[in-house]
Amino acid sequence: MKNLPATLSQFDRITGNLSFMFFRPNRYEALKQLVRFLKPGGQIVLTFPSLGTFDSLWKRIDDEMKLRGLIKERKALAEYIEERPSANQAKDWLKELGMEKIVVSERPLEIQSGAGREFLEHPLLRGGFLDDAYECFEDQALANEFMTAISNDLPSFVPLVAQRCAMSGWKPKAI
């Protein structure tokens, strides 16, 4: 998204379901790039897990990192958590980009899972959120041991709640 060719056509609508979460580290710049490719009067609709998603899990991971003295890993986790956008931030970004008819809504979704492998291989968690936790570690053997321990302590971080956010805006029509 950050390096789309300047010759790419403009579109009436750009949508992305849970794609916005992967526009790290500078989501605003990626959004700005996408809006460039909207025709006047075109709409952008993106969904993403917003700030507050899985906070109980991140707190449990942070507590365990602190207990084990994992300083670098804790810093990486804090940086990851800090970059997650809120619904209000998404609304502000659309306003800054000159969009109209802006709608941003947020709804909680509780994710159910069993402990252990069921948690570590959960289709809504693996390939995204849990991978972000693994990325905090340089030593992947330690990451595997660490996350296995976390996964076997499911009661300490349930309910596991995702904040689902949808943002939409329309590019003003040309005058």
C-alpha cells in the first residue's frame, strides 16, 4: 500500500476488511496513499481491530515479560501497543485527508478459545495478533516457550475482547 505505482487508476470505492492493521508502522501514510487513488466522490471503507483489542492478553504478556526480566521484548511489545490506532484517531485521519460523510463505528467482539494449542493456532489470532507477540522476541525458541506458557494460562486473560472498528469516508466531488 505504501508503494503503489503512480500510474494506478483511480477507483470508485476502496475497501479492506482487517487489512488496515497490517499497514504498520505508519498507518496514516498508507491511508493517505489509498485516498490518492479514489475518484472524486469515491468512498473508502476499512475495518481494523482498534485500540483496546485484546488488552487483557497484552497485559498478561507484559506481566510475564516483566516477571522474567525480558527488557527488550517488553519494549517491543510497548511499541506495538502504542501504534494501534483508536476509532477517534481514524476519524481524525479521515478529516485531515479532507474526506466527507465520515462514519467510524466500533463494536466489541468476544473471542472464544480453549487453552494451549487451540489458543496458539486460533484462526482469528494466529497470522496477526499472536504473531505480533512472537515478533517481540529475537529468540524464537524463547518465544515459543513463552507463548506456550501464556496459552496454558487462559483464565488469566479471558474474556478476550476485540474492538472491531469500521471507518468510512467519501472523497469530495470535483467542483
